[in-house]
Amino acid sequence: MAFTALVALAPPVSARVFDPETFTLSNGMQVVVVTNRRAPVVSHMVWYKVGSADEPRGKSGIAHYLEHLMFKGTDELKPGEFSRTVARNGGRDNAFTSYDYTAYFENIARDRLELVMKMEADRMADLRLTEEVALPERAVVMEERRQRTGNNPGARLWEMMNSALFIHHPYGTPIIGWMNEIEQLTYKDALDFYKTWYAPNNAMLVVAGDITAAELKPLAEKTFGKIPARKVPERVRVDEPPTEGARRVSLTDPQVRQPSWQRLWKAPSYAEAGEKPDAYALQVLQTIMGGGATSRLYRTLVVEQKVAASASMWYSPTALDLGTLGLGASPMPGVELAKVESAMEAEVARLLKDGVTAEEVETAKTRLRREAVFARDSLQGPAEAFGYALATGQTVEDVEAWPDRIGKVTVEQVNAAAKAVLSQQDHVTGVLLPDPNAPATGPVAAAPVGPPPTSAGDHRR
């Protein structure tokens, strides 16, 4: 997910970094093409505008479960044949589910593109499920939850923190779902969800690589264009109510060897902010405070005070609704976690009192815009950039306008955004602690200092 922070890092068309071409099929499916002739390969991605936050109450995990079942066959393809076909043709395929979208991708040679487009269109329109194939796959999902969350104290802490941060909004429910609800899901639940949301007019095709829009359009019309549009419900989300008071979550586990401290706030997202400077100013702030070894937090807590082994700030602006901003640190050996917490709070207080400097803002903006230049070097990166953005309420124009908006961010806007988020006392603090009674040997769990996971994926079949 490293590229998530750069989902809108495309300079204006005149800068010719992504320089996308777009068209829309007659059934309403939006198509974005980013041409890159460096190698005869393409990254083909289909994004559905539906994720775990759109699930019916009591059916958590259904979006992710359906993602698994999308590999289980159609009238044309036997279970597992999709991925086997991609592999036989030298490609790689996978999928992932997030709160706001579900995406399926294939990276493959240009001359095999029509093959994967045909197969993706087939499973968009003709998924066939039976209890015989669906029940074992539900067991796979349950085991995935055990491995990635149940056996990972850091993941369990994040789950607890997120649930405390979003007390009413579905972002407080884990993407993979709650175990007691996953084990009740049926293939009919998955089919209902599929028939409700998986339609071409609720999907986007993003292709990056050795192809142009003129070359892609006939293939898109021949495959996806034949699927009729269907009525898709509005994405109705409940509003997160105002919350009062700080909340604190603590987890002690024998797997933990290094304690850690995190704090989360709700923050504006790109989509929520629109053209207002809030989200862009927060991204500049994150670069100043947590952007690597030269950042304020690392320099102060790690280098100068030597109380922390790591210190960071992260900001997740890519959401259809609210984003999140967080702080995290792990103490140096022998340093009490309370001392790290006090040092971090002192840095936040200094930021709110004195603000950032003009030099820091200009340096951060320069760094962000330089990173944008390298975004095109990735094959899949541009396809992900437009997928993340378009699935969460942004437009192609928003993506292309990102550097201009970053360039216009002022010192005053950064300081105002910092105060708007970090002065709020409705944050959630999470503490991960080792079990003092645990033996000195055994598995080691790394302290999670960074953003919580925003997707469930890696489900090749």
C-alpha cells in the first residue's frame, strides 16, 4: 500500500506524467488509459465502486468473501481456471477489497490483453456459485482472518482502535469482517451482493502500459461493452456523530517484544475536502512531521532526545468519507512508553503553538512534487492511482490537478489544518505491550508504527 499516499500524484496534462485518455462505454463503464511504451506489457484493472463499508448490517466480510468467490468460475471457466489461465500466459493476477472499492487486476503481455479482458467481462456478468465451492472458500477466509488478525497482536490493536475511532460509521468494522458474522455468510449472500453491485455502470476499467485509448476501445466494446447496464443503488452511508473525550485501548500479548504507541484522529479526505486546501495541507503537514529521517518527529524523538527507536506521522486521505491521521512511536530499549508518549505530545503542542515554517512547507511541497515525477515509472502504479481516486469520489481532473493544489498550499493553511485535526480531543490512543510473564524466547511481533491496513487482498487462486 505504499502507493496509497501518492494516489493523486499526477501533474497537469501539460507536464505529461500520467497524461491519461478516457472514454465511457455505452453501458456507462468508465475507462481510463495511461500509455507507457517502455515494455510490451499492460496492467489491467477492474474497479467496482463497492467495498466493505457498503455491506448490509450484520453481513460484515461479504464484500471480501465475494472477492474470493469471483475466482470460483462461470459457465465458461471452471473454479480456479481464471488464475491458471493468466499464469499459463505468463501473467500475474490478484484482487483486493477495501472500505470503498474492490479491485481485480492482471499484469500481462500486451498481446494477451484481450484474453484477460474477455475473462474479466465473463465473471462480471456470469458468476456461477454453488454451496459446494462456496463453503470451503468461506473456511479459507476464516483462516485468513485467524492468520492476519487473530495471530497478529498489532493487527488486533488496529482493529480495536478503528472500532473506537468510528463508533457509528462502517469504517469501524474490519474489512475482512467479524469472525462471528463471516461464519454465517452463505453463497446466496454473496450472490445477492454480486447482483446488487457488480454492474458495468458501477465499475471502472483502468489500463496502464503499452496501449492507447484508440487501441483499447474496440477491445473494451467487444468484451465489457456487451454487458447491459443495471440499476445500482445509491451508496448510502451513515454520518459519524460528534464524539467527546479521548479513548484509550491497551493490548498485552506474549508475542510482543517491543512496545508501541499510536494515536488516531478523524481527518478530511480528498473527496470530502474537494478543492478546499484541507487534505492537501494535511499531506504537506505529514511530510514535514513524519516524512522519513529528516522529519520533525524522527529528528526530535529519535536523533536528539533518543527516547524513541521510531517516530512517524501518517495521513490516509483516500476515502469516500472521512480519512484518518495518526502518530506512532516505539521506545528505545529501557525507555518507558509513557516517556515516549509525553515527548510526542510535547511535539504536537509545539506544532500547535508555533506552527510550521515557510521553509519547511516549501521543502515538503518540492519533495512531494518530485515524487510525482517518478510515479509513472511503475506499471501498476498509475492504474492504482486513478482507481483509488475514481472509486472514492474524485475525478480524472482531480488527479491531474494534484500538483497545482499542492503547490498552492500556504503556511497558514498547513497550520490551520494542523489545528483543525490535532487540537481535537476525540482521538483514540493505542498501546501495544509485551506480557511480562511471557518467556524470553518465542515468536516476535513487530510493533505497528504506521497506518492501519486499508485493504484485504492477495487471494490468487
